[in-house]
Amino acid sequence: SVPFLIRLFPSVLTKFVYLNFLAFPFFADFRRPELLVNNTISLYLTTEPGVTVGVWHTVPGSRGAEAQGKDQRWYEEALADAHPVIIYLHGNGGTR
């Protein structure tokens, strides 16, 4: 019966393959990454009208002491210095 249901409702297959309706860890506030990861802030980028993407900016541990207590402006300026930037694309889980 499972192949028959998948044939009738193909969207069910994508839901169970990608599990993008689950947010793990459960009940985590992804707008406050400092509770989960050190030296991290949450930023939002507008990619096109009506589309906003949330991202986390994490500085390396070597700059952790320098980042303590800094605001969003400091993190934005840290992106413009000579240090390399690594972009990690986690997939399509729907969370950061």
C-alpha cells in the first residue's frame, strides 16, 4: 500500500525523505544562537523582495575573547577584515 500512496501523493515522499517539517533540536530559539554556540550572532539578509534568509555569523575561537560582549556592528566589521570567511551550507532542514 505504501507505493500506491506515494504514487497518489508524491509530496508525502519528499516530506519523509527530507524531513523538512522537523526542527531539531526541539524548542531551540534560533534567533539567539549565543545560547547554543559561542561567539555567534544571528543576521538576516534580504535576497529579493519578500525573501529574507537568516544566517549565523560565528567568529573563530582565537577571536572569542575579543568578541565577548560585542554588538552586531562589530561582527559586521569583522566580516570586512583580512581574515578568510568560510560559508557552510547545511542543507534543506529548514533550520540553522
